[in-house]
Amino acid sequence: MRTPLRRLLPALLALVLLGSTGLLLPASVPAGAAEREAPAVSEVRSSSTARSLVQHVTVSWDPSTRRKVYSRNAVVPGIGELALICKGNATMIRLHTEDRGLETQMWLQKFEVKNEHKVVAVKTPRIYRWAHALDDGTGGTGYYASEGLNQRTPIENYSSGTINGIISQRPGRNQPGTAFAPKPVTTFELSWFWNGFRHPADYRSCRIDAVVTTQLDTRAGITWRGSADAVGHDRQTTRIPGFGELSLECRDEVDPTGAAQTLSITPDAADADLYVERVTGEGWVEDHVATRTYTYGQTVPAMLGPVPMPRNGTLRLRLRVGQAERWLLVSSYDVVNNPDPRLNLCEVAAAHYAR
């Protein structure tokens, strides 16, 4: 007969093994589960999809809510936390990391209505210590970076909108881009709505919904710092399981057409296309969102693309191969015309996201 301690050993060993593999949520976790309780965890082991952590996070309250919760956090693996905040005096998303010595970026495509027009803005809240390669490190930011959802102060009575975001982290700008391996890339899709904020509390309501996706076993992106560091580090090819290969290129040269910074996909099947939304700057949607669809076989050699990446902006892509679809987000920032070549740089991140 086993003693009580010996009967517990298998269960204890299972817990240790689970902790060593990380906490992974299956892509099928139902939306809203985070509201009720901490979601169950299991490892995604399918060979046809990348391992990923998918978190459904909701902030929701109205006058009927007994215990109002004004903020909720999502884990950003390897980097920190992303908070969704909706209060009568603060509406924002806020990123936190413990290491501001690294370069942490949160690129956003923010869609809303201003003055009866649909507008978009590309935002880049950053956390950093070194602003550029020659910075002495005494400036920089704190450990938080945020983006407000409100347009006015005090906060407007009613608001709604959506955000597509991508969070990445790499060595500080005082180091070569290959100083160490980059952290997993996290993407998210978010919507918000509030009403009655210019009225007493009994008339107020708010809801923020977000789906946060982190790829845990792939690192799609390019980082180099200074023209010398670009040599041998300006191209990357990453496998998208079940879809094909994603190729990124960011060369150290000035090209007004954007051909030096490109993205292309070699699909696993000829029945494939790639829809691209290129978002840059800030203003009316029709002026700052350009769309195009690439069909396989249009180029030699056959691929989807090449797609010019913006010098300072984002791409949202829908990749279709046969009956399967996958959405991706890309952030792209490069400087290749600085008089001091040490200050040239490229910072690209790409990842898929759940919807």
C-alpha cells in the first residue's frame, strides 16, 4: 500500500512539468471567459499551427453591475502586462515592463470618429532608456507607456472605436540589434464603447473587449542598429505553419519606392492570395489607409508580394491559402538616411493574431 505522500508524488510531478512548459491557452477559449474566472490552460501542440497564447479580456460595467471592475490586465509574455482601463476620469490602454533598458514598442492602428469623419492614427507608445545609439542613457521614459482612448478632457460623453496593436521588444538602441534574442511578439484586436460619462454615475456604462495573441515559438522580425550591424542581419524568413514562409527584408539603403523594405510570402499552395492594408500617419481613413490584394503567380519567382513596408507605419494582412485564412500585423520603422551611419536602424516585427 502506498503512503499518502507517495500517492501525491505523480500529481506533484505533473504540476512541475506543466510549469516548465509555460501556460498556454488553446485558440478555442471562448470570448468572455476572462470575465467569469481564470481560464483553464493547456499546451497547443498541433504541428499545423504555431504555439500561441490567446487571452480574451473584457472590462464591462453599467449601473446594474454590483461590483464594478474598471480595469483588467493581460499578460504580455516575456515583456510585462497590458492593462485595459475605463473609468470616468481615465480611459486608456497601458503597457508595463520591468526593463526599460530594452526597446519596447506598442504600435497601434487606432480607428474612431472625429468631427463626423472616420479617422485613423498610427501611434507608437514606447518604453526605453536609450533614445538612440549615442544617447547617454539619462533620458528615456519610465516603466509605463499608454495610449488614451478619449479625445477630450474632461472625457467626452460617448465614444467608440477599435485598435489593432502589435507589441515587440528588442535590445536597447545603445546595442547591436543582435545583442540577444528578441522576445515573443504579441498582437491584439480591441474595441471600446462608453456612454453617459457627462452624466451622474447611475447613467454611465463602459465596455472594452480585447483578444490578445502571443506567438511563443516563432520570432518574426528584423532588428539592426547602425549600418555596420545591417550586414548579414537585414533579411529573415519565418515559417507560418500550414500556410507558407514569411520573408522580411530591410536593407540599409535609401529607396523612395520602399523596395528596400519589403515583405513577401511563399504559400504552401498555388490557390492563395494576400490582402494588405497599409496604415500610416494620422487623418481621414481614405487618406491614410491604402489597400491592395496580391495573387499567387503574378510575379517571377512566384510569391505573394513583394509588399513594400512603410518607413514608419503598420500593415494589416489577411493571408488565404486554400480554405484557410490567417490575419497578421506588421510594424515597420527604419532610418537609412542619417548623416551619421551609426544612427541608422531597422525595427520590424510581425505576428498573426486571433479574431
